[in-house]
Amino acid sequence: MDPARGKRQLDTLEQRFQLDESFLSSPNTAALKSGVIRAADRRTGDPVVLKYWVKTGTAVDADFRELWRHEMRQSERVRAFPRADEVVVEVTASGESDDAFYIAMPGDVAPLEHAARFVRPDHWLRNLQGARQRALLWKNVRRLGEALGAVHGQGLVHGRIDSRAVYSAGAATKPDFRLGGFEFCLRVAEINKAPLRIIAKSRPVGSVIFSFLDDWRALGQVVTDLVGLDASTLEQEEIQFVEGRTRLDLRSSEIDLI
């Protein structure tokens, strides 16, 4: 008997999906950060965006499994809130292969940290000095505020709002920002006993927060980064812009909102 016939064939992520050559968001195993990449389902040919945690063969895989399951549960829960399905990223599929845990999202979205870097020079994100472009920015911020309201309305704290947790299809004429990244989302009533809190405190996962107020502050930081403001000067009489960013003629109401 051929010994190979008795062995189970490996079922890897790349056997299920044809992965793009570059990441939309790079993984960081030490910080429990997933990778995000464009891909195509090999069975159907449909384009998807995959968020996945690569298995390491160590105890950290138990943490990855917990984050993966938590992301799926909380995403479904938040999207069930009225109108949240319009402002929260859809999880279209999920699974576990021999080498990874993953969720699939629509193929046209990308994390904002990627989208903001690689949009065309004439895209509204690159031309925020214009009134029309800034109006589009604030409509997108409103969408994120509605998404965060849905999270908090379910008694949850998001925990890690940044440009990796915001998704965009790069639309040039209409607001399309959506909130995602729910792997560290926690119920306020369960924060002290939640296993994810223990994971967050035991590993260098960066900024993970557990309050409604800090969620809103984190959203404000996303906007601050988009417009190029130096956050440390927001309380000063004259705000400053980060070196190399275009100075915008912001209205007082815009600065106050940020």
C-alpha cells in the first residue's frame, strides 16, 4: 500500500484561495494582528478580501482561534442593530484551514490605512482643501459614528478603532466608510472576566481600550490622521499640521468636532 494514500491531504489557505501578491494590511503575530489581503475563491472565482490569522503551531493559536470566533460573533451581532448593516463591514464567509483562521469580506473593500495611501492623486482623500471633498469626509465620519453607535447600542466597546478597522471601497463620489475589526469587541458588563481582556493584557497588542469614551477618542484620532492635524495641538489657540501634510483651512466647527 502506498503510505501517501493513508495521509490526509493538507487543506491550506492558498489551496482554497488565490492570494494577491501584496497585503492590504500586514500581519503581526506578536501583536495578534491579522493579515488582510485580496484573493479569489478557487471554487467560484469570486473576488474576496480575506482577514486571516496564520497558525504558528504554538499556544498562541488558541488566542487566534478566540479572536477569529469573536470577530464572527460580534460582527453578526452589531450588523443586527437597526441600519448597522449599511455602515458595518459584511462578513460573507469564514473558515479554518490547516494553516489559518479566516473571514471573507466583499472583494471591493480595503482597510483605510491602505486606501488612503494608494488612491489616485485626484481622489477626494488627497484633496481635502476643497469644500466638496471635505463634505464627503464628514459624511463618511457620520457613517462611522452611526456604526460606533450601533456597537455601543449593543452594550459593546469596540476596543481598537484605527485605520485598520475602517474599510472603504475607495468611492470618489459617495460616502462608503464601514467599521470592522471586531476581534477585541467586548461587552461592558463582562470586561473584567472576558478572556479577550486577559489576552490583550498579556501580549503586546498595542492600544486596546475598554470604554465608550475612548472609542470616540480613537475615532477622532482616525479623522485627525486623515486631515493631517498634529493631535497634540488641538487644545492650542493655533492648531498645527503634521510636517509634510497640506495645511487645510478648517472651520472652527470642524476643529471642535475633531
